[in-house]
Amino acid sequence: MNLFDLSGPDAIETIPFPEHKDGLLPYIERRQPVLLSGVRAALPFTRQWNYDYFRESLTSIRIQRKSEDGIFHYLGFERVPMSDFNEVMETTHNGYALEPLLGHGVSEDLPADISVTLPAFVPDTGFRVSNLYIGPGQNKSLLHYDETHSLLMMLEGRKRFILFSPDQSDCMYAYSPFSLKAIRENRVVDSKIDCQNPDFTTFPKLSRARGLAGWLEDDQALFIPAGTWHFIEAEGRNVSVNYFWFQNRLKDWLHQPLLDFWLKRRAIGVLDQLRKVKHKLSAA
């Protein structure tokens, strides 16, 4: 049994890619995931984007290696020449690329002709970052949520997903907002559950969860509302680009799991201040 066995009977809705600023608003307000079709027609800059395009256009790329559990934890990135990453893609498969294209963390190595524009429904004021992801296949995420809304656009390959609504957070077994170990390891938005081999004895409430599962195909995008738990696994070689942005209402922050996130971030802030004080006292 794996996490996909917890999918419910409902199919995810698919709509045309919205081209006006309020086009996604009903789904944002309902916190409802949805698939969007026609990415390339709506965002022309993506029309030529696939692995071959980026292999030829990029001189270097930021990658991470697999951890002992075979999962990419979005920690310990290194920048490597694109030729080295191509060897990883063709041989060892021990590498997954995450390259910021717009917003925070964009590298000086990024060619000027690789430019990203925001969809009409992503507000400039709330936008955080757009990332490029490239994987060799079988790359998978942890079960986690994001504090922002996200839009994941598939530009080559396909990914399978299962989503759990925020009101099922009690079944997701998140790390405690007061766990120093989770804070130190940057696990503040992760579940403790092994998605490949869920343990219903250790995590009995998980058996009551019902997810929304489906496939994200080439030229589609998946909207994942803030606080929605999700696990995503690629089938073969895959290229995707996402957007993260804030558009949360106050009442969203007052419910799980975003309330826990707020508490965890405050705890991290306190720890950072304590470290600074300790450093100053040590230097005195």
C-alpha cells in the first residue's frame, strides 16, 4: 500500500488556463485545487521549453542529491556545469535540479533570454518566486504543504499527485511547531509519514484521510492552494516550472496547517535571535 491508495472517488476538475486577473479567484477563495489546460497558449514564453532547450541554454544549474531514503529534501544544493547535470540525467539519476527563474535567488548565470512573466491571476504584490525543476524520473517529494499558493506547470513528462485538504491536517501527522529538531532540519511543513509505505499502526488517523489524486500532463498546470497537503511523484524525465505567491486571507492563517506554520516561523525567529545574542556574548 502507498499513499495513492487513500485517494477518494472524486476526480479533479479541469478548466482552461485563466487569462484575466480574477480567473482563478473562485478556486482561491474555496481553497480548491484545479487543473489548468493550455499552458503554452496562455504563456507563449513556455512554448519551446523542454529538457533539450534548457540543456542547450544553461551553462550551469543548481541541483540536490538524493538522501538515504531516496527522496530529494530540497537541502544541500550545489551548482554544477550543465554538462555534468546532463551526465546525471543520462546515467546515475542521482540529482534533481531546482533553478530560480524569477524572484528570490536568481543566479547571475541565468541567461537573459530565459525570462518569466506572471500569469494574469498571480498578483505582483504577493509573488514570491518561480522555479524550474528538472528530474530524471521517479523523483518524488515529501508529503508537505506550502504556506503560499502554488501553480505547477508541466512542460515535459508527467507527474502523479495526491492532495489532502487543509481540514484533514489532523490525519497528516505534521511535525510539532515546538520541535527543535524539526526546526533545525527545516521540516516545518513536512509530514512524518513515509508515502511509499504508510504505517497505519503508528499513524492510525491516516487511514481516515481521503485524497484527491490525478496526473499532471504535459501542457497542464496544477493549482495547489496554500495549506493543501500534497505528494508528487514523476514518472519519467520531467521538466516543470512553478509559481509561489501569497494571497491568503486572515481566516486561512487561523486554521491548520497555516496556524502551525505561523507558530513555527515565530519559533525560528526566536532561535535566530538567541543565536545572535550567544554569538555577541562569545565575541565580547
